[in-house]
Amino acid sequence: MGGYLDKHHPLIKTHYFMESSIPKKPNLGNKLPAGHELRWNPETQRWAIYPIPGYSQMYLSKDKNHFVPKKKKQATLFSTDVIEDKKDGGNANANLIKAKREQNDEFYTRLDDIASELKHYRKHFEGKVVYCPCDKVYNEGRSNFFVYFATFFEELGLKALICTQYNPNPGEHGIKWVYYGDANGNGVPDESEIETEFLNGNGSFDSPECKEIMRQSDIVVTNPPFSLFRDFIAQIMDMNKKLLVIGNTNAISYKEIFPLLKENRLWLGYTQPKIFATDLEKVENEKTQFEKDGKVYQKFGNICWFTNLEHSKRQEGLSLTRNYEGREEKYPVYDNYDAIEIGHYTKNGKWEGSIDEIPMDYDDIMGVPITFLDYYSPTQFEILGLLCDNRSGGCMLNGIPTYTDERHKNSVCGVLNGKRLYPRIIIRRKK
């Protein structure tokens, strides 16, 4: 079966069989996926992995994680119910997200969350090469990022889709998939239209060949390993690429990330994904987990999209309804910095930062919680810095004195009435 070649297959050209004109076939041994074989692609001038005609459908029917949609009738960028999502796949790597139970586990981005965010960026993708690195765990199928972009390839007007998959096994190779669109015109992405090949290295995003793929791409879209988020963003920014990636909201206060937000080189996306599929078993009495259709899902409250693609929410800004004049007592000044704190007392008497209290008649310096970035418009406010703590790399604000007390040694957070606050973004209204 492995040696079967279909001479009439549309990807096979006549000179495919002219052995003297092609390099020797690489010997991959038992590394070829079941139902696949090596063929010479005259368009790319290299050997690539393709499904064996007459076998691939039988193979795919056994694979619960294949991505090919059954139908794509009247598919739009605003709906994903036309895509058959056999398994909530997503983007993961060996150490994608540190679980709350203090162990490294795999969490997968849902197709609905990808579609909900991507629909706000359609104009940015026409004629572009999209690269999805960190594409799921090796040998676990393709991610839902691949599903989305392959399914809506023509609607978005993409030039090419490239995904690379990391292989955590020492000394083994990662995988690359390339898709150039619906070549046979049947309205769906077929396996025969996806070029698959082994990478020289393990497929890590910072490997030389993956860096080269990134350089040749236009937009990077993925869910990178959270533990490597700083390095991942730095690599993309060094290459001056467009990006749309999932990250932990706490990354806002990283010393490597906040300056990018302050300089308007990076900002938050439109939506906030809160639910991820996981391979973990349901933990009894775990309120952040639930089961549905035989799958376990994990809820998160601190996940967001980071991007440098413009979207409408970024231009809308905040609708301000509060007054400072006559309510000055509602806006206390920090113990260690000359700025007012924006917040209020809750019913149980606890102080809580709140963007709802930003006054419309105050033009001086204010401190707001990091949730402000969900609604931040650079035409409405200027970001001056960050009151933060040493755990995040220190304060990012000129002139802030170090505040010390018996409980919080060398604290550089905003301090109010002797109590250290969570990180605060320091802002001022633009006139």
C-alpha cells in the first residue's frame, strides 16, 4: 500500500516519474503517518508527505481529530457551526499553560473563541501569509487555528497558511503544514491540498527554521507557551511582524511587555477567551471545571488576546459619566505617589479599583486597574507608567519612591492608606 502512486492525481505531474530529474527519496522509515507517503512536488521542487489515494479517507475516518469539514455551505466569518469540530483542538506546546494545580498541562483553544476574535480583523488578512507556530502537541492532530484559517482561506483572501508543530521528543523532528487554498474548487480544504513535511529541527518557535518561516510571513496567530511568552513576543517584535496571540493577563505587568503597551506597539484584542478544553480528568468539586460531550473544560478569568492589529474597540474608548468636582473625597491620593486612585468601596467595605469611576472633568494623573486596557483608546488617554511590585520586575514609572513597611518590604506598588494595592496603570487624559 505504501508504494502506491496515482499517476492521474492532480498534484502529480508527468515529469514526476522522470527519476533522473529529482533528488533521491529520503528514507523516513516508520516516521510516516499511517495512510501517507512521500511524493515529489514539482511546484516546490522537494519531497513532501501526501495521503495515499484510496486510503486517506479510511484513515481519516478512524482519526477523531481530523479537521476536514463535512460542509461549508454559506460559511461566514461570524459563524463556526458549519465547521465540524470533532475535538476541541487548540494551540498547545509541551508547557503551554501552567495549571492551577501547579503542573504543566495542555489546554486547547476553542474554535468558537478563535472565530469570535478573528471576525474583527478581516481587512488585515487579504493577501497575507499567516503563520501559526506552536501548533498543538506533536502527533495530536492540527489545532483549531489551522481549522479556522483553512476553512475561511478564500473569504479572508489569504496568500498562504503555514503551521508548525513542536515535537518534544529528544532528537526527533517537528512537522510543517502548508495550505495554499482550495485548489480543486470543491469548497472545502482537503487533505490532498495540504503539503506536509518534517522539519529539520523539533519545531520550536525559536529554532532557526521556524524563525525563517516567521520572517517570510506577515501575521503570526497562535497560543504560545505561557512560560515562554516574553521570548515569543520579543522574537515577533524584533522581526516587526503583525501578531494576534493568546496570553495571560498578568503579562501586562511584565517589564518586557508593558513598555510595548505604553508605546502603543502592542495592545489587547477585542474579546477574552475564558474556557479551554483539556485532556485532564474532571476533578471532583473543582468549580472551574465542567464536562460536556465527553470532554473536560477549564475556566480561566485571566486570559486575553494581545495584538498590534487595529480593531474598532480600540477607537471607541470609554464613555465617562462621573464628575471629580464636588466629589473629591471619592478620589484618594496614593501614599507614595502624587496621583488619585480610581476605585470605590464594595459592600463589604473592601477597596476595589474600578474604571467606572474615571472622572470626565479631571485632567491630571490617575491610577487605574489593568482592566483599563480592555477599553484603552490612545486618542482618549496617555499611558504614563505602571505602579507594580518586584515580582513583575519592578515599577515602570519615573520618580516613584520605594515604599517600605513591616509587612511589605521594598514594595513599589501603589500604596493607599498604608495598604499595598494590585498593579495600577498611571494615565492622563489627552486634551
